[in-house]
Amino acid sequence: MVEAKHAPLDGCLRYIPEIREFTDKLPRFERDKTAEIRIRAGKPVVLETPGRRIITDVVISTERLDNLVKLFCENSVHSYARQLSECFVTLSGGHRVGIAATAVFRDGKLEGVRGVTSVNIRVAKEYRGSAADVFRALGTEVGGILFIGKPMSGKTTVLRDYVRSAAEFKKIAVIDERGEISGKGEGTLYFDLGQNTDVLDSFPKEAGFIRALRALSPDFVACDELGFDTEMLERCSGQGVGLFLTAHCPDIETASKSEALRRAVYAGGITHIVSLDCGFDIGKVKGIYKVR
């Protein structure tokens, strides 16, 4: 089993220290594998692990939840307006906070949220070696790789580790729209992405792709949660640049039936799909498939 390099849960508990007494009593393997912290106003805080759902004895009030959101936004909610309008905030260390709230529209355009009722903290972890099996199988002599899997299958974690390994041999540009791949915070890269990796932090994917191709001469471009802008993928392929990407998809059978994924694959830059399994064994591979 691949072990985490550090204890990332501590980076989340500094925002909600009231649950530390509970988490300190958990078996170490469950504490270290906590993947999500779900906080709903007036209800017990819930910890999600790959193995089970753990209900704590800590209840967060609406007022406390409002204060938490302000803390997540470094007491400057206005500065986080764009992220909030997309119902997420990324914390230092790459932890993503999903937000459930009421939409606020102005002139027909979604510009923010109000009345937050719950948040979900996805605990970012660095598992060195989680991509080892895939890297041994494929290395860098590929056109590109699409990592697919269900939520909590470790797609971002494996992508991050693959980038780190590939950067020993190739130049990689990471388009880190949400700050989850690098975990960038306070001017540093929280996670190790290798010696030949350049990170475009907080850039929207399309803008990041354009700038990476123009300025960084990468061998590969990596980003999380693939949209389906096939023009960008074609541009990379046309310049001989490969792609390391992730997408939500449970298995290769579903992927083969997805018109959007097929368009992405045949736009170029992707030659292999890696299907990941869920569970405690981060990086467990269901299958590796050559598609071009």
C-alpha cells in the first residue's frame, strides 16, 4: 500500500479544531485516509474515508459555518467571488472546499452565492509512488494519458505523481485551475511535481493552454477534470505536445459510450486511457487501454 508523504488532515483541522479530539481517537489508517470532511449546518460533522462514513459528535451551527467560509476566504469574501460563484474555494495545500448555497444572479449572470448551508472539504494528499505501476507500463513514450475513475478514485493524486515521475525526463506544464495539483499556497508549491515542471496557477484551462504552448515549450501539458474543448486538444496535438488529463468516468465501458470522451481522444494528444479503482489502495489500476 502506498503511504502518504505527510499528514494532510492537519492542514484542514486548523480551520475546524473542534473535531480534532474526535479524529485523534480514530485508528491511524482511517485518520490518514480521511478523504472528505462534510459540514452541514446544525448536523454532525461527517468524515468520509474510502472504506466507511464516520459520523462525529460535533455539530456546527449556522453562525459557525458562516465564519468558516470567511476563514476559507482569508476574511476577504469579495476576493474569492469568482471561486465562490463556482461553488468552491481552494485552500493552501490544495484542499478543495465545495460549497452548497443559494445562487445570486445579476443581469442574468451568476455572480456569487449567499446563505451557505453546507461545505465539503476534500483533503488533498500526496502519495509518492501511487502512479508507479502506470509509469512502469507507459513511461513518457506516449502521446498522452487520460486518467478516468469515480469520485474518490485518486485521479488527481495519481496524475500528480505521474507528472512528478515524467518530469525527470520531459518538460511538463501544469494548468492548475483550482490549485489542487500543486497545492500552491503562500508562493510555494506544496506538492512535489518534479524538476522540470512549470505551474500556471489559477489560470482557466483555455487561457493556461494557450500561454503554456506560447511561452513554456512543454513536452506535455497536464490538467485536472477535463472539459471538452477539442480545439485546445487539437492545438496541442498539432504542435507535438502530449496531454496528461483526468475525467470523471467510472470505467472504460462507459468511456467508450461517451461521445464527449471519444471527441477528446480523437482530437489528439491522448493515446492511452488508465482506469482507476476506488478503495484504500490509492493508485490501484483497473486497466490500461491503448486508444490510438
